[in-house]
Amino acid sequence: QVELVESGGGLVQPVGSLRLSCAAATRTFSIYAMGWFRQAPGKEREFVASITWSGGNEYYADSVKGRFTISRDNDKNTVYLQMNSLKPEETAVYYCAARRSLIISAYDFWGQGTRVTVSS
């Protein structure tokens, strides 16, 4: 119903930058917010950033504030995550997710993930 496809992951050196994309196969009226999460091997999935679809309000985990920027292109139904000054500990599979409801806080749909490796 709501298909999310991430792209842009890969190998990057510490303090390097990477830009992730998430294309949503849905109309903007079906989305309240889009978010990025990440999960390192053997670790729990954690919140990274989110953005409301209509208003463009941005939210970030404390660990990425000032370095990551989330944005969206309404015409392309795509959300982006610009990651700067990447750290080795941020190696993880990055997932985008869609939240449909203003009332229900849970994210309803998840992409397959794109792997980010930060290493020299």
C-alpha cells in the first residue's frame, strides 16, 4: 500500500558525508510524517530524524543535531537525509518510515533499509 524504497547508502570515511533518499509510492495526503531510523548489528533500532509532510517541521535525535538534515520533496514523494561529519559508530542500516496518523504516533510502514558503513 505504502511502499518505501531507500537508496544512497554505502561506504564513507569518518567525517565524510552521505545523502540518503527514500521514495514513497503514495500521495502526500496519505502521509503525516516521514522518519529515518537506524539499526547497528546487534543493537536496537533508534530514531534519527523525522519531518512532517505538510509543514516540514523537523525533529532530530540529540546525537545527530547539527550534523544531519532531513528534508522532503513533495512533488517527488521523497524524503532525504543529508548526513555530515559521519562517525564510525553511526555504521548501521538506515530505514525510512512513514506515519499516516496525526493521532496515532506509531510509524506504519517501513522500507527495506540501506546500509551505511563509516570506516577508514
